[in-house]
Amino acid sequence: MSPDPGSPHDPRPGHRDVRAVALPHVLEWYAEAMRLWQRGPLTFSALALAILAANVALELLPRAGVVAAQMLLPLLECGFFYASLAVDRGDRPRLRHLVAVAGARPAALAAIIVAGSLVFGVEAMVASEFAGIDLLAPGSNATQIAPGSLLVVYAAGMLASLPLTFVPFAALFDGVGFREAFAASLEGYLRNALPLLAWGALSYALLIVGLLTSGVGLLLALPWSAAASYAAWKDIFSVR
């Protein structure tokens, strides 16, 4: 079941004041992320492991699996946001937060899926143009992508995701409609492009470290980055 967007947050969901914040706030976002993560590090890592396992399993299916992944994985990743919200309310993260998004409104689910698909579309286009790789067929040639090209693809995906960072929060926790979720996220990005670019750079660095550790580091990198985006949403959208 989706959390009540009006409590303990502002009483007028969908009418938040978007503010511009200074660049040093990025460090505060990650400090808040660490505070949230420390309430249940093993659970946060278990959520990350489940998401990574689902990604690997879906990639075993050519094309259909990749398409299914673009629909399922963005929804599963919302488990980090529900877990962060739970900790923020004095609870603790739980494994069931992985599927908490199932109780969200159809419009919210659609917004999250479309946002994730847009990012993947950018990555697929860059992979095709830059490296001649078809990301829809990971079992054939996508695994042969050169490390340098892979870094470019991930960087393009990170940049494309920045204007969409707050779509899940607006859709799930503020209860706004499909278009309003994208509009709110874009407004938050336009007023805070530099801090979000710095957050994206730090998240990108964590991603690379996670990949260099054969994926083990992703068990920390994924929840840290997600919890930091939750903290950024609270900060930029004046969530008390």
C-alpha cells in the first residue's frame, strides 16, 4: 500500500514549493542517506541484491527480457524509496518494501516505467551509435562492449536521468498525476541543475566502483544513491 502522501509530509500533496539549494547541500544529501542506511544496512543490501538478481535473470531472455526489465526494474528500485521513507518515519527498512509499489495508482506506475524507459532509450541510442551495440540483445553482442564505451553509455544514462529524478517521489508520495510528476521533477531539476549534476557525478562514481568490484560494491552503491535522491527530494521540495 502506498504511504499517505499528506503525512508526515506537507498536508497539501501535489502543491510543494520547489526551491533552489546551494551546491554543498549535495554532501548533506549523502549524509542523510548514510543516516537512513545505517538503520538497516543488511536490509538495504538485500533489496539491492534482489534487484540485481532480477536484472540478471531477465537479461537471459533475448529482447523480451530486456523489455520486461525496463518495466519491472524501475518499480523494484522504488523499494529503496519506500525503505528510506519508512526509516524517516521512525520505522526500519523491510524486504517487503521491494514490492510496496504494487499498491500505487496506475498513473504512478506508468510514470515510473516511462521515466525508466526514457533513460534506457538514451543508453540504447548511445550504445548503438558509439559502440555499435544492441542493448536489446544482451546475450549476443552487448556483453562485448568495451569498458570505455560502457562508461560513456552509463554516463549518458546518468545525465538523462537527472531531469527525471523526482518523478517517482512526486507520483508515489505526493500523489500527483502522470504529467504533473514529470513537470514537478523537471522544475526541481531546472532550479537545481548544478547540485543534481554533482549528485549524479557522485552516484556515477559509486556505480563505477561497484562495477569494478565485480558488482559487490553495488550492494552499497545502489541504496546509497537512492537514499541520497530521497534526501534531495525532501530538501528541494521542502518536505518536512
